Amino acid sequence: MGAASLIVLIIAAVAFSTIAILIAKVVTKSTTNKQKGEAIECGIPTKGPSWIQFNVGYYLFALIFLIFDVELVFLYPWAVAVKQTGWMALIEIVIFFFILFAGFLYAHKKGALKWV
């Protein structure tokens, strides 16, 4: 399992994605019309220009949600193996929660969690 397997994996990935794109182009019917090129959100046609500047607070709110959501995923392996690991795992998860809570307090102090 050296470089040869990596090369085979890359070739297989390129081949499968190319075949999938080609099948999609052959099978689907391509049509162009004015409505297809319009920017819509939730099925409602836009009023005015579509390229407007959004408040950065929305992106910051989403990123903070993703950070805390991904860190929450790390709790599942700990919960499965908590009986086998003993006290050391408990100490580590308390430290993990402390760091997570410190990040939450920092984001709250900076006003990143206020919905604009």
C-alpha cells in the first residue's frame, strides 16, 4: 500500500466523477430561459439588484454555530468509551468543556452571538 495504491485511488476518483458528469449531461435535457438565470431566494423573485452586501454578523453567527456543533461531535466517541477509560477521560472531558465554555464566553463578550 504505497504510492501505487494512491495513484489507483486518484485515477478511480477522477474516472468516477467524470463518468457521473458525462451521464448527467447525456441524460438531462438542457434548456435556457430568462427565469433560469434569475437569482431567487425561497421561490420569491428578487426586487432590485441581487448583488448586495450582507452584514458580516450573519456569517460570524453561522461560523460560531458550526464550531460548537463540530466540537459537540467529539462527545460521541467519549460517551461510547467512558466506561473503559475511567477517571482520566472524565478529567479530559471536563477540560474540554472548560475550553468550550471559555470560547462561548469570549464570543458572547465580543457580541458575536447577538442576532442583527
